[in-house]
Amino acid sequence: MSDKLYSATFILPDGTKKTVQGKEGTSLLFLAHDNNIPLEGACEASLACSTCHVIVKNDFFDKLPEAIDAEEDMLDYAFGLTPTSRLGCQLILNEDTDGIVVEIPSQTRNMSNK
Ligand code: FES
């Protein structure tokens, strides 16, 4: 793993854009948490929730590794699922994802359904 930094832009539910950088191998979930970006992660990246749902906004979606079955299963529970929806804890910063733009949906669905 190198010390090179890669960037990602989060579009917050209020429309604000926040571009941040992180090291290779960092998931977008933990990148968000490191930068006070409000992306939920109820199961802490163990693929047992859909609260880290993000919508990939640019052509990066096609460059991403395909979602594994467990991610697909959880995405089925995501609120406002779109064709470019992914789970933020499964998206990893690297050369291919450098510059990725993701939107954080305005609502999530979690186990307590609040
Ligand atoms: S944090 Fe639960 S699946 Fe990503």
C-alpha cells in the first residue's frame, strides 16, 4: 500500500459537495467518518445493513468491481435504490476510483426504521 492520496467527492443530502482525500485502501465509509461526513455505517462494514448506501454519480460506476452477492442482498433493502447504487463500505480508494463522486441519499433505512 502506498502513501499516495486519492480523492472522493461526497454530495451531502443538502446538496453541499465535499471533496476529501484518503490513503489507498480506505473505504468510502471510513473516509467519510474521518472527515465528519454524515454517512451512516450501522454494521461497521460487515455487510449487514444498507445504511452506508451511496449513489455513484459519474462514470466511475462502470469501473468499480462488481458488487458481491452479499452487497447486492443488502442493497435490496436500501431506501431509494438506483441503478448506480453501491454500499459505501465496499468502495475502496485506489487509482481506479480516484476522483469518484457519490451522493449520500437523504434517507436511509435501518433496522429500527426511524
Ligand atoms: S456499513 Fe453496513 S453494509 Fe456498509
